[in-house]
Amino acid sequence: MAELILDKKRFLKGLIISLVIGIIVILTITSVTINQNTWVSLSYINKKYLFFAFILMVFAAVMDTLRIKMTVEAVNEKITFTEALKVYYISNFAGGITPFFSGTLPAQIYLFNKGIKNKMNLGKATMVATIMPLIKTLVFSIFTPVIFFSFKKTITDYTVLSAILINGAILISLFFLFLFILAVKYPKKMIGIIFKIQHLPCILRFSKKETISHFFDRVILEIKEFHKSFSLLKENWFKLFLSTLYTIIFWGTFFLIAPLLLKGFNLNFNLSHVLVMQIVFYFILPFMPTPGGSGTAEMGFASLFSFFVPLHLLGLFVGAWRVIAFYFNLCIGAIVLLVEIKRLKKKKQRRREEVLDIK
């Protein structure tokens, strides 16, 4: 992750790839769906709702920043709101330019460990970066079936599809929760499992024995540190509760963006349909292999919302949603990361000058 943060060309390349794929897919969907009715409908768009959608996205960013701050404080560490905001935008950007959003977690660990004033040790940094998506998983796992079964009678056209997708997503989420509980409650058992995996023939064929051994030793060390850090969370349960509350507010706010856009396009819709479709979508999104889900996200959202968005507005709706919910944050993240690179380079330059002065 250090290489990504310091390598301007590398992250700009990732940004361009993510943007190009997304723009091509949005333009393709729009060109296929556009007709005379599209131009007539444009004159009826209520821009006020589009503006509110942007405001909601900013509010959601503030909620997620507070979530980061509370989780850090739950392990007896300090982070300012500005630093937490930096972590939010840079880690979102790192996830948005990497397949399966794989850059998010390493970026957060790096920033907690080296990118803030009160630097955390690697174990605590890993703990904080890991507990946040787990809280999200817990929130989704609890609220998804509640929302789905509460509105089951109103979801007539795609109940079976939604049920299959949601149940599959919940099973995956519960599997990750199981691994988390195992690492926290029974670290020795977890280490035993990892030790067995390390010596599987298929793993040994994958890379050099020394490389594999070094990797698994590092994983075992992290589990031990992770276990130690978790005791702090139990002591600061209230801050962990606040972190969970901010997570709920964040996703509740985020899921209102699509309904606001539908209002802006003067479309009638069932709120329960929109909620369930988004829950299904955001459960699946992290498993999309393109950088930040670009391309596949647009296609997936278009497929899910084609049930109640008219064909002639589908491309415009998907484009507006993706710009507000993803590309807006991606571009801000790129700017924040550029500023961070400049700061790091100045810091390195000052250190060099100090060393030269001493000599």
C-alpha cells in the first residue's frame, strides 16, 4: 500500500481504468435505451432532488468519518476528524481502483500505522481496519432479512431472485463473522487451521516454500496482535456501539440516494422495492472483479432497477446514481491522495535536509 500511495503514476492509471470502464458502460446503456421520450423527460427532471442526493452523499461521508473516529478511539488510540476524513476518502479511492475493492483494507492499515499523527502499531491498525467491515457485515446480516421479510408481500415480481441473492450474501457474511469470532475467541484453533492450510500440497505448489512460510508467519503474528487488541474493544463497548450506530446511519443515508434520484426523475416507485434491490446489490458488489466494480456495477444496477425504471430513462438514472454514489467520492479521494503524496514527499525532503545539515 505504501507503494500505491507514493506512486502517483500507478494510482492515476487505476483511476483512469476505473473511469473509462464505467463511462463506456454508462454510455452503452444510455445509447441502447435512449429515444425521443428521453429528451421529453429531461425537461421534467427536478434538479432539486439531484442536489439533495449530493448533499446526502456528503452527509454519509461525515457519518463514515465519525464511524472511523469512534472505532479508533475504541482501541484507546487518537485520531482527529480531519485525519479520519482523509482515511475515508483515500481508502475509498484505493478500493475504487482495485479489483474486488481489495485496496480498501491495506490502505486503511497503512494510514492508521503511518499516515496519522498518533500512529498505531500494526496489530491495532489491522484490528480497526478489520472491525469496520465486520460491523457493516453484522448490520447487513441483521437488517437485511428484517427488511426483506417485512416487505415480502409487496415484492411480487422478484421475490425468489431476491431471496436467493440475500440468503447467499448472508451465508457469506456469516462465514466471515465466524472467522472473526474464531480469531478473537479461539486464536489457537485459528492458528492451527492456518498451520494446516500452510502445509497443503496445493498451497506449497503455488509459490516458494520460504515465501509461503513468511506469509503465514505474518498472518499468525497478526492474529495474535488482533486477539490482544480486541480486549480493548470490550472495555470501550460504548464507543463500539457508537461506531455501529454511525454505520447504520451511513447506510440508511446512502440507501436514500437512489429514491431521491427516482423522485428527481419524476418516477413512481415502491420504497421497499428500492431498499431491497440496493441491499441485494451492495451485498454482491464487493465480489465484482473489475476496479471498484466499474462496468459490472452499472450493468448490475441497470438490471435490478429495470423492473421499475422506464427503459428510456434507465441509462440516465444509472449514470446519475453512479456519479453521485461512486465517482464523486473517487475524484475527491484522488485529490486527497495527491495532497497526501505531496505532504509525504515534503516530509522526506525535510528529513534529507536535516541529515545533510547534521553531516
